[in-house]
Amino acid sequence: MSNTNLKLIGGWFSPFPLRVKIALNIKSLEYDNIEETLYPKSQLLVQSNPVHKKIPVLLHGDKAICESRIILEYIDEVWNSGPSILPSDAYDRAMARFWAAYIDDKCFLAMRKCILVGDEEARKPYLEEIEDSLVTIEGELQKCCREGKGYFGGEEIGLVDITFGSLLGLMGMIETMNGRKMIVEEKHPRVVKWAERFASDPNVKGLIPEPEKLISLIWLGKELYKKE
Ligand SMILES: N[C@@H](CCC(=O)N[C@@H](CS)C(=O)NCC(=O)O)C(=O)O
């Protein structure tokens, strides 16, 4: 038990609570981690996130904050004396939000479909969508590097890094399922270097789940998203 009034309802297998853990680490905030299995959903989750009933939820005292990217912004605003997660400049902040939304709307959705569909043939169009988004992300990262930044957000991990980096476990899972790498030096040299750097950052190290462990939970994803 930590002595802070922060609790995270999460699950080791999901990229979304992982984002919150990284943000809490960046701000050096202690919290109690409550592991949710989602099958069945706990009373606490259902009460704390009655609209979506999804993880993560950050409990700050008696307040519940839902949706990973909104939680990241909340953490950044409330504990604003620590390292920043969003840029201070309004335009840069808008751009960070744009890329974070792109990563979730394009890359993550294609990844989720790819994982949940049955066979290799059915995965093909989604693998192509993932590849397209990786090329776009590589282009953006090259631009950041030309501006002298090591991460999307600058010299330190920021919103876009956390949003994209939280997907590395799922990417590893897709690579294992398909027997080939998705993020490759020839096509995405900057993303390769960025991913190594991100995964070994002290605020991230050890948090990205192993592909084999994730593969053992595909049934859960299929249960949760069978109606979609
Ligand atoms: N947009 C949400 C997505 C959260 C999400 O999809 N969480 C999944 C776990 S990977 C979940 O709780 N699913 C339960 C359900 O769909 O019923 C966020 O960014 O927090």
C-alpha cells in the first residue's frame, strides 16, 4: 500500500493502463495498483467507469478519471511541477494530441483487428494498415530528429511517446503471431532506435509485456470485442 491517495485500476496486459503507469513514474508519484481481470469486471471498475466499464481508471481520492490519454493530461496538469508530459506551447500541444489520436485511431485499431481476426489471410489487410501507419510515424519521427529531438516530445518522453510506446507489447505479439518483424531497420530506422530507447527508459523498463504472455490472453480480447 502506498501512502498517496492514488489508485490505478489497470491490468498488466493492456496498453492503456501502461500509459498511466509510465506517466505516474515520470512524475515520481506513488500509487496502489489494482489488477482488474475484466472477466468478470469488478464492482469497483463498473462503479468507477460506469460509461465505458474499461480500464484504466485513475482514482484520485474520491475522484475517478477515465480514458488513458485524458488521465495523462490530468496527471500532467495536477502535478505540473514534475517533468512535463505535454508541451508548454499551445501549437506543440495541439500537434502532440493530433499524433496521439492518430496512433490510437489508425495504428491501434488496425492492431486490435489484426489480433482478433481468425487466420493469416484475414489479417493481411490489417497488417497493411499497420505498415502504412508505421511509415507515417517514421516520417514524423524523422522530422522530430531533424529538429534535434530524441523522442517525439523532445529530449524526454511525452504524450506521443507514451501513446505509441504502450503499443510495443501488442506489436511484439503481432510479430510473433505472424513470424516476422513489423518495425524494421530498412523501413523504419528511426522507429527502431526510438523503440529501443523508449523500452529501456527507467520510467518504462520492465513494464512492456512479453508477446507470449499476451498471446495466452487472446481469448479475453475475443470475448470482450466479439460484438464489434
Ligand atoms: N480509449 C480507452 C481504451 C481502454 C480499453 O479499451 N481498455 C480495454 C482493455 S485493453 C478494456 O477495459 N476493455 C473492456 C471492455 O471493452 O469491455 C483508453 O484510452 O483508456
